Amino acid sequence: MPTSDYDPACLPDLLPLYYRRLFPFSQYYRWLSYGGVSKNYFQNREFSFTLKDDIYVRYQSFTTQNELEKEMQKMVPYKVDIGAVYSHRPSQHNAVKSGAFQALEKELVFDIDMTDYDDVRRCCSAADICSKCWTLMIIAIRILDRALREDFGFHHLLWVYSGRRGVHCWVCDDAARKLSVAARSAVAEYLSLVKGGEETLRKVVLSDPIHPFINHSLSVVERYFQQYAIVDQDILGSKESVDKVLTTHIKKDLTIYYQDEKNPMKRWDRLCSSIKKGGQYFDKEIMLQYCYPRLDVNVSKGVNHLLKSPFSVHPKTGRISVPIDLKELNTFDPFEVPTISLICEELERPTADEAEEDDVKDKENEQEAGERRRIRDYKRTSLAKYVKVFDRFLEAMARSWKGEMLKKSGELETSFSVFLTFMSFTYT
Amino acid sequence: MQDSKKKRKKLIGNFQNDLYDQCLQFYGQPPLENISLTEFETFAVERLKLLKTVENVGVSCGKSSEQYTKKLDAEISSLNFPHRGGISEYEKRRKDHISHFILRLAYCQTEDLRRWFIQQEMDLFRYRFNCLHSKHKTDFLHKNNLKYETVSAEEKKNLKDKLIASSYGLSGTKVEEHDVYKVPFQDALDLVRTRKVYLLAGNAYIPHHEIVTIVLNDFRTRLSKALAMTARSLPAVQSDERLQPLLSHLSHAYVGQDYSIQKNIGKISLEQIDALSGKSFPLCMRHLHKALRENHHLRHGGRMQYGLFLKGIGLTLEQALQFWRSEFVKGKVDADKFDKAYAYSVRHMFGKEGKRTDYTPYSCMKVILSNPPSQGDYHGCPFRHSDPELLKQKLQNYKVSPSGINQILELVKGMHYQLACQKYFELTHNVEDAGFSLNHPNQYFTESQKLLNGGRDIKKEVDMSQRSQENPASVTHPSQANSKQAHEEMGDLDSFFQDE
């Protein structure tokens, strides 16, 4: 599928169209209201916009879905970020006594950025990605998704493609949103295995006993390692790369063997079999150093940290930050993700049937008509399947909100019936 | 045993007998008796001395090392605090109880004081809890109504291998014989953070011998809440003229130099920075400066650590903006982008944006313990965060003698990062003894300038055994010089705080 050539200069024309007819506002609002279980949850949420010419505005908040739509259509943000749910409406934070305005809740989030792997990928660097290094994102998603669900017991995870060189994870469970800074940082550190900056050569150190989490993660990495690292990245091919691998764990006898043996797969096998002593995990450490997800703990730690919103547009690539369907993860191709130019173009393509429907539905009120039109609109574009992923995610959460509401009304019912019983006893 | 118990009952009464029948307590109930002002003062000062020792010993030795145990044992005994359950412990336990509550009054007032107090009380509690026999630990849990859910025998069997693989020092027999507790992971953050516990479906499975971590968490939460409440009722206490001077002395004795007030503002010119980086910057800042010059860029962590340090040595906001802009512009950032994206953060550092906090330069403790560098970062402490081989090369490039390098590497191996930096100071300045205890990069700079300019052209600093920052630093080895300064500045009270 071709993606219409995207030109950042067209953003000022494309964005208004996107926000008027394609952005899935009703699902978005439904998500951030979380079933209305907590009062004012949506109203107290902070959004930040990056407008044309890099003008950045914080503490945006909205009282209704309609207001959100109108404002976004008016301001036409180039980037939209989502922040925390505060104690008061963010747009009125200046009116609140200093110290009283606090960030209360926010989803637990993770940001995996391909640039953090620059020291271990040879195909690309910085903002570039390709199908070879994309495997790193697949590995990251599989490892983290499993751990967040099985170890931490979270259920409602939304994985989103950032639009250029990474992925984000939004953990939306009630318990996750209520986590403290210390808890978020503990979760992020539990999930971190690759430690150290420029100056650290050996970034993964394993010792006995090996925690079950590490074993789970290794089994994911092992599935991809040979194809990804030995073949695609060719880490045991060139001398320079071999040296880098081996300096992490200096093995002189390997260097000698490598002088004669040029086949990378054989070199790898030799490395693995050279580990004789127990308690040494060089092969595993190398695999993890080259493949294990690298998180930025600072992104996950802060309750008030702002993160790019799903369905936001990436100004440099034009790609929409779309939800990723984990069931189709192996076939997800970041280069097939629709750009704003593509979906706007798809929108303009005429379809016969709809002209008639329009006449009939003119009698509805404006907002309903607008929504119905919008739903028809994005369904005509490549955005449709991604909104479906979002819908499924919302449905699963909605079931849990129902449970919460029942619990709350159940409490009311019980206390009411106790009251009635008491009254009846009093009057006998 | 029976006789002394009877005796106690006669003298004090049942209520207090119950209160002090355990060596360790949660400090849930405040003391109800009357005490003399002398006792009030003595108790407070002695506990403060104890907590100070807890802090110092904790940094210079590992918290579970033999040295730590020996030193703390000695200090607790010499200060007459309850220890390992002896027979005539009643007086000591009473002192423990009362002194804790007095210090709450002194340390509840600011975020930093609270943090410091909680940290030391927790370390002390952990130490004393670990000294208890297993049975006494269980007794303690029961007495304090800490009911943690235990895992059924069947579940234990199913999870045995996973439990053994997740917890240090756990064997198959231990799993079978002792209880394993199941708590929500939010209640076991220290174990989760270091991955020293098995997690399943949001629960942490804690073996009996690790239960101290959970208890500590509980302790911290309770103490934190209590301090907040104490702060609210403090005005009433402070209006008592007898107490007010003592309480303020107690909390001020441990607020050290934080370099938030810039001395020598504007005395440094930008042209001097390159030269100064070689002569007077600690290794971390020298490293950051070099990376900035080479890459014409630094990431957020590096900008914060280095930017605040520069503020601390006396750069004005205008100078800082010029400095960063001129460097970034040589790289991929044009002047416009700099003004939009980075200038804000420089002004923020100087307290001119946002909530207008005037951020203080990072202490060594903060640099060592928080925000470790990752790929593409140059901040952190080189002695802590660099690979020893690379550190060695760097020191060689800086012309440090081989024997000096070895000494430094030994200290790094022993995790004495600040001492290693101090050694670096001594070697690069050609002195036998630095003459100060390093715990702040700006202190390094000030001391270096003092030495190179042959005299005291910088105002005398106050006692530096404490930082008023997120992670209060501590003295890695007490030095005579500091004690003397503290004595001069603080008056009589300080005679209690002499180190050795």
C-alpha cells in the first residue's frame, strides 16, 4: 500500500481536516473518562499542545467531549500530549492556592526509543529505523507485555506506535493509575536489565540465582536472537563488531578461533560452547545486551510526566500514532502505518452510496450528525483498522468499569436497606 | 527474671510494663509521663548522635557488613539505648521511646528534615529488627497487629522452584518449614525494585527472613504520616519558650552547606571555564564539560548536573545562557531552536520559570544514588558509573600516577566513591591530605580554588556533615577540621556532636 508522499509543509492544511473528520473523539473521550467511575476525571486531566512554530502550551483541560473537539479544531495542534489527572482543573491551576494543585493519578507509561539501542544496532542510527532493527521493538513489546500482565497483574495495556522510532505502552488499570512515584520507579527498575552509559562496556551482569523474570525474558530473546543479531545485524561478522562483542567479556581463545572461522553462526556456537564454568552467563548476557528492552525510567516515574497522545500526528514523518494489535505483532510494519496525507487523500475519494444517506440524516442534531459522518469517514481510510484495535481495548476496560459502578451502587443499596430495616425496627 | 519483673510492676504499673516489654517498637503511642527539661535535652541529643552514627556508618561500610554491626553495636551500647534485649533494659527502652518523639518535633518541619529523619530511623529499625531472633520477630509482628497473608502449603509447593530462584539465601527446606507471605507488590517496593522477590499477578511472595522489608515499608508509611501530623501541631509546641531554642538547634545542626546561595557571583568568566575544568573541577564535571565541548550537546541529565554546578560556582543566568547557546549552536541546534527549547530549561534552573524553585546543585550523594546514566548520557559519578578499565584509561590520560590510579581503583572497588574522588583531588593538587571530607562537587571546586589561590578568599563554610537535599549526604570519614568548625559555629550544643 503506498503512503502518499508526506510533506511537513502540508500539515497546516491537513491537520484541520484530520481533527474535523478523522480523529476518533468519541472513543478518545470514552477512554479518558474511564466510565465516569471517578468524578471529574476527564475535566481534571492535563493536555498539552505544541502549536505551529513550536509554541508549547500546557495545562489545557476540557469539560466535555464537545469542548475538546472545538478547541482542538480551533488550535490545530501539531502535537498532543496527555498528562496527569490533577486535583483541580488544570486550566484553572493559577487560581488554586500554591501547593494545593497536585497531580493525583495517571496511567503507568513506558517509552521505548530506538536511539537508546544505537550502541548495539549497526543497520541504522539516531532517528532512523528499518525492518531489521524493528525486531527490537517486537522483542521489547513481548517481554514487557508478559511481565506487566503476569508478574504485576495488570490487564489493560495499550501499545502505541510513536510515529517514528519507538513504541509507547499505556497501562490503564485502576491500580496502575493510582501508583505512587516510588511504585512506578520500582516497576521500571524491576523491568530494567541493561544498565550503564557510554563508559560501561558490560551492560548486563547476571549471577545466580537467575530470577524467573530474567528466564522468561531470555526465552523471548532466544526466539529472535539468531536471525536478528547473528544474521541481520551481523554482530560477529566484521572485526570491529566482533571486538565490541568480545570486549564485553574478554575471551582470548575465541579471538584466535575467529581468525580462521568466518561464519558468524559457527562463531556464535563456539562462543556458547566456550562457557565451561557454572555461574558464567556470557552468552545470555550478550543476548540481553543486544536485544533486551531499554526503558527510560524517568518517563515512567513521574505522575505528572506528559507523553504523546495516541492518534497524535508525528510532524516529521506524518504518521499517526496508532494502537498496535498484539495479535498481529509479527506482521506489524511501521512503514505501513498510514500518514496524515494518505488518510486525508483517502477521504477525498468519492463513494456513491453516501450521498443519499446524507440527505436522510440531515434532520439529526449537528453533533450526532458530525459523529456519524466521522465514523463513516475514518472507516473509509486506512485508519479504520487501528481504531478497531482501540475499540476492542475500550470494550475490555468497559467491562471492568461496569464492575466498579455496580460495586459503588451496591454499597449504596446495602446501606439503604440497612436504613430501612432499622426504621422498621424502630417503629414496631 | 521473675524477681525483676515483680519489681518493675511495683514501681511503674501495668500499663508501662506492657509498653516496654519489647526491645523494639513502632512508636505508635506517644509517651504520657512528665520529664525534666534536662532529661528532655539529654535524650534528644543522644538520639541525634545515634542517628548521625547510623548515617555515617551506613555510608562508609555496607549496611550488612561486619564492620557496620560492630560499630553500631558499640555506639548503641555507649549511648545507652536498648539493644538485643537485655535484662535491665527498661530505662533504655523508655529513653528510646521518649527521644524518638522529641526528635519528631525537631525534624517534622521541612521536607528535607523529614526525609533525613525517616531514613535514619528506618536504618536503625532495620538493624535492630534483624538482630531479633526469628521467634521474637514473629512476636513483634503479632503484637503490632501486622497480619500479612501467608501462602498455603500447596501453593508453596507449586511455586517452590520459582521462590528459590527469586530470593537470595532461600533453600527448599526453608520454603517448606517457614511461612511465605503474600503481599500486594506496592507494599514491597524495595524488593521489587531490586528484583529480589517473586512476583505473580501483582503479588510479591516474601519469605520469612525478608519480612523486615515489608515491616520497614509499614514503618516508613506510619512515620511519614505521623510527621505530617506533628508538623501541624508544631506551632503550639514552639510557643513554649523552654523548648523552642532547643528544637531549632537540633534541626539546624544538620543543615549543611547546600551551595544554593551563590557566592562569587559573576567572578568567573566564560573564558576561564576550559582551564578551570582541568584544574578545579571534580572528575564528573570535567567529564561533562569535555563531552559538551566535543559533542556540542548534552542530554537532560547532563545539563542539569553540569548546569547547576556552574550556577554554584558563580555563573550568572546571562553567562549560563551564553555558554550553553554558544556550544549548542556549534552542533545541530540553531540559535532559534536553542531559544525555544533549551533556554527555558536554563532559566528554569535559575528559578526564573515555572514554580520558580531555585534548584540547588547536586551533592555527591545525589549524583551517585539517583538517575544513573544510560546510553548517550555523560552525567553521574565516574567513580560509581564508569567501567573500571575506562576509568583507568581516563586517569592515565589525565596524567595521574600509576600508584595513584591503583589507590583510586581500590577505593572504587570498596564502593567508597567520594573517597576515591578525594584521592583524585589529592593526586591532582599534589597534596597529602585534602583537608576536607568531600560530599559536594561545588565543595571540590571551592577547596581547589582555595588551595590554588593560596589562602582563604572564599568565605568559611559551615559544618558539612549534612546536606539539605533530596538525599542528604554524609561524611565518609569524619575529619577533625569539620568538628572544629562545627564547634565554633554552633556553640555549646555541639560539644555533644564531636566526632571521635
